[in-house]
Amino acid sequence: MEPQLLHSVTDSVATVVISHPAKRNAMTAAMWGALPPLLDTLADDPGVRALVLTGEGGTFCAGADISTLQGSPLRAQRLAVAAEEALAAFPKPTLAAVRGHCVGGGAQLAAACDLRFAEEGARFGVTPAKLGIVYPASATRRLVSLVGPATAKYLLFSGELIETGRALRTGLVDEVLPEGQLDKRVAEFTRILASRSQLTQAAAKEFANGRTDRDAHWSERARESGDTAEGVAAFLERRPPRFTWSVSTSG
């Protein structure tokens, strides 16, 4: 099977699957290049309210396909950074569902998601020091924001892999699930995400990511949307809310 990114949408949740099983789902240059336009399409789809990134089979992603680094490593890195930034900028909640190895470029993609759920036994590593690669500044800052400077330096300086217990303690992952329970928990949690206000989520994502110039914008969207009135009414009437504001149709 050719290396590719597969995707589907079920119950308002898009799932993007990294599929390159012959090389433990390593990302080729073509796969890096395909991710930003795919994310643009899913962001514009009003039927998508959350996104899950995962790997085919028992591995999340073993990083970049090293064979693609031989010709032009700087071009390969630029493609990886563009894909990472597109994922980080996706305007709806994103969750990495991790099994097995999440290494190098795979860890870069997982860190660019809003949340990371992992199956017990997953291994995480940031490995540019094994190849003499300067890790991108944006990816380094994102890693530091997740795990703090000390753990980021441990990962970057050594290239060593860490297990799920340490990943959970340091903030690299948000939940660790027993073997066989990851899919069920991800489906359950993304149903929760899809039921919540996209207005709240979109504003919170921008603020949490450090945006400081959009307070007035989001105040205006809140006044226009009707989501607050609907949320309060639903609470008082003891019924599920029917939020209508959408990132995809907000203009």
C-alpha cells in the first residue's frame, strides 16, 4: 500500500490516519505536503466539530521517512513544519490517539494537537540529536510549553524514548488508557467535544495559544451567536443545548 493519509468523518468527528505500515507510519515528503490542504478541507466542513489524528495499526508514527531526508533535508523539514503549524492552527479541537511509537516527526505532530490520549505501552521520543538535525524553533517552543524546559531538554538533548507514565507526569499526554480501551475513550471524549459550544472552544483555543489581540472579536461573536442564551436556556430546562455557531460558517 502506498504511504498516504486516510480520513473519514463520523458523528461530527474527523479521523485522519497516518498510513505507512511498511515503515511504522513514517511520514514521507508527500504525506507532509498533503496534510495542510486536507486540514483546510476539514476545517471548512461544517459537519466536522473535532479531529482525531492517529496511526494505522499498532504505531502512531515513527517520524519522518529517513530516505526522504537524503536529498534535501531542509526542504523535508520545511514541509514538516508547515504540516505541524497547519495542525496547530486547526480551528476546532484536535486529539492525537497514540499507540506504540510516537517519535520524531510523530511527536512533533502529536504535540501540535490540542490533546493527546495514549494507550499503555506507547513510547515517545524527540530524536533530532540522533541525526544532527536542528529541531525547529516553533516545535521546540511548543514542546517546552507542554512539558517545561527541563523535560524538553532531556528529550531533545538525549533523543531517548520515554514511556507513558513519564509522559503523563510531565504533561506530554493527557490520559493513558489500558490496552484495548483507547478507541472507546477517544470516541466517548470526542462525542463530548462535538456536543459543546464551538464558540467557546475556538476562543479558548486562541487565548490558550497566546493570541492577545482578539478579545473584542470574540466578545462580538458571543453577542451575535446566541450560544450563551441557548446554553443558559438548556441548563434551566434540563435539556442538551443546541449550539448553532460554527467555525466553518462564521466568515
